[in-house]
Amino acid sequence: MSDVTSTLRRATLLVRDIERSLAFYGGVFGLSVYAELTVDMARVPFFPVGEEPRGGDGRFIILKGENPLVSMIGLMEMRDPPLPEPNRDIRRLGIGSVALVLSTSNANAAAKAVPELGGEIVMPVTEARNLGDETGDFVPARLFMAQDPDWYFLEVFEPLT
């Protein structure tokens, strides 16, 4: 076991349309903008995105929930040149897939907003159990699964305790 401790602060998603993703995560989960910037990719040639040689620009927005120091989602759209469409069916999870787990205060309202904002419900809201307390125990929850507009898989639960 390592003597190092860590806290996941943010996961960054590469997206096709940052405005659509901003509307989705703001409208479904109530996330708000924490920071926004344009990234000159020529200044970060080590960042493994896009074609060689590195160049062009990307738009980067970090969204925050209740706690602005953890649980943030970054959205990055490569604008010039844009990234190509994915060449695999990312609607099927496998190695390299991302599954985001989010807690919400209202699963029914969040699930209703998903298709209205460009996502897709994979499993409707159901009563279930999910890992969700500080000790790693299961808690009763309302749970649904969805895909965002870029096909990132979302597991969303509302703790009922």
C-alpha cells in the first residue's frame, strides 16, 4: 500500500459540441461553470489529443457541483481542427470506456431532462441499492442509467436515506 493519498478532483470529457454538453450537464445535474478558457494546443504539445503536429485550439470548461473543489467535470472541445467522430460503437462499454457515477437530489427530474437535452435513457428510474455512504455500504436509492450527448455512460442515483 502506498503512503500517498489522493482525491479525484475532476474528470475531463472530450466532447463534440461544448455548448450542447454545457446545456446537458447544467440542465440535468445543475452543474455550473467554475472556469472557462481557450487552450492553444501548440503550447501543450505533450497533451495526447488530435493529430500531429499539435496545433489549433480547444475550448475547455470546468463545471462544478455543490463542492467546487471535488466532483467537477471538465468539458473539452477541440475546435481547430475538430476531432474525428469515434470509430467504434461507444454505446457498448468495454476497455477504455468511461462510466460516470453521479449522485442527484432528484432522480426523476434528472431522468426526465436527459432526453430533452440530447441524452438517452438506458435504464429508467428504479428503486435499487447503490454504494453510497461514507463506509462503502449500500444505501437504498432511486437509480437510472443514461448516455450523454457524446455517448458517455452515466449511472445516476438519488440516495433515499
